[in-house]
Amino acid sequence: MKRVVILGSTGSIGRQALEVCRWQGFRVVGLAAGRNLEALSQQIAEWQPLLVAADPSLRGELKARFPWLTLGTPEEVAALEAEVAVAAIPGLAGLSPTRVAAQTGKRIALANKEAMVAAGPLLWQEVEAHGAEILPVDSEHSALFQALLGEKREGVAELILTASGGPFLREPGDLSQVTPEMALNHPRWRMGPKVTIDSATLFNKGLEVLEAKELFRFPLERIKVLVHPQAYVHGLVRLIDGSLKAQLGPTDMRLPIQYALTYPERAKTPLQNLPIPGVLEFFEPDLKRFPALAVAYEAGRRGGVAQVAVSAADEVAVEAFLAGRIPFTDIPKILAQVLENTPSLPLTWENLFAVDAWAREEAKRWA
């Protein structure tokens, strides 16, 4: 029986990962969550994990409900004996437990794109030093991973990520009037608030471009984005002979999650007989309407700690928008301002955390 730890168990990806574990009969030995007491309590009751990490404010109530429960840190959950760690704690908070999962030689089913964006080369060092592996959970990166199977690197011309375009692909004309409620109404995916807002600005696709650069170790100029409103083609690989390989499937995150857990095998799901859409459309992204995508590319070109800075600044800017402190159109402006002021430093663990802290304070000046 495959043993799994879920880092970020009460979030959208964590809950769907647990559903995949139900489908396949996997043993969930550890859970790491935040402040959602009721959701976490239900998970503990069902899975009887060996170790649980939660926000310190929940510890007393959890011990009262489950006297037998052993509580620890996310890093301790990540270190449990298991074959797979689902890394779904959002933001840089997920980096440390993901690093521990690598240091303990696990397969990392990576859903925390910020970890790879901010620390890709450093994370790969840990993976390679300890015999771990990384399989992507993002639907787009899972698609690229699958399309690249069997291909030699020198035969690949470019990687193409698809973007649904979010809720504001064409309307409204004036994005400055967008409210948080409008931005949270994604037409295709049900996700957490941070990633949903990032999808509305297309910065999420920018993060995915940077993640693809680090995950597949491809040059930035060979990673493209196409807007694909049907969200059925999740990624394409263009080969040097002009051929295209694409991975298609339902807009359901349980598919890439399961693939990361079961690879190289495929397992049946209840989704296998869903209908195929009759029309598939593709458009070039409008960088004037969605300038955050251009900011992400510029951060990738600058290298060093620039990707750390824009990722951290985005967390602050999105939080400010959701709180009603800034308009929607200020999010990319804040990212661009922080990027412009980012110091030119090499990427090290020390510089990573220092620049992350600096970028958050810098972003707060504008948010």
C-alpha cells in the first residue's frame, strides 16, 4: 500500500489529493494544514494519520477532539516514512517542508509553484543529492511532462502552456472596476483565492512559465503561452520537425494529481468517459490587457533573485486587492515596481529568504 503525506491537506489541491487516495486505496500517514479546524478534523477522523501539523491556534482543540493524536510541524510531516509527498502549501511557506521531502528521498507531487519559481535550482540540488524526484501536479506542467516522454531534448523546439484566459478574457473593457467577487468567479477551475486572482491577472500563467523554466530546465525564450478558453488542451510540445504533441483532458485537477501519485502507471478514474468538446480555440495573450504576464517573463530574464521578488510581491498585492485596498489594475503595477527595485543578487538559500522579506515590505509601500 503506497504511503502518502499531504502538505496543505485542507486546501483545494489537498482535498482533491485525498480523494485520489480514496480512489486508489493509498494510506495517508501525515497531514499538514492551516486554520480550517472542521475540515482537518474530518480528515483526521477518516485517515487516522500518524502525525498532523496545524496552525498553533488549533492545537488545544485538536488534542481535545483526538487525544491520541500526535502533533508536529509541516517539516516533521514531510519527513515521515512515505513514498510520496503532495506539496500543496501555497506560497513560500511551502518551501521548507518541500525541501525536507526532497532531503528524505520522496517523490514530490509538486503543486506549490512558488517553491520551484523561487528556489528551482536549489531544490533540484536537494532532489539530486538525496535520490528524490519531482513530478508536477499543475495540469499544464503535468501535460508538458507527459508530452515530453519519449522525446530527446534536442528534438524539442518549444514548450507551450495554455491559459483559459480567466474571467476577464474579453470583458469588462475597464479592468480597474473589477471587484474581488468578480475576479474570484473563474469560468473553468475551482481553486483557492490566491491562485484564482492570479489566474484573473494571468500572473498565474507567468508563474507557470517560470516554473516550467526551472522544472524542465528549458530556456525562457522557448516557453510560450497560448490562451485556450476551453481549457481542454493543457499543454503542447512543439518538436523541431514542426510536429506538436498535446495532452488533452477534462478540467479536473484530480487527473494530474493521480498521475503524479501513480506514475509510471495509469489508474482508472470516474472521469474516463466524459465528452470531448467540439471546438478548441487558441489565441496569443494580450500583454497590454494582462501586463502581469510580461512582468513574469522579465523576472525570468533577469534571473538571480528576481523571481523570488515578484512571487513575494504578488502575495502582498493580491492580499491588498482582496481586502479592497487597491484596484485590480494595481496588482501588475506593484509587481513591476518591486521588480525594478530588486537588487541584483545570486540565488542562495540566504538571499532567497532575505529578498522575499524585502520584497514583501517593498510591495506594502505601494499596496
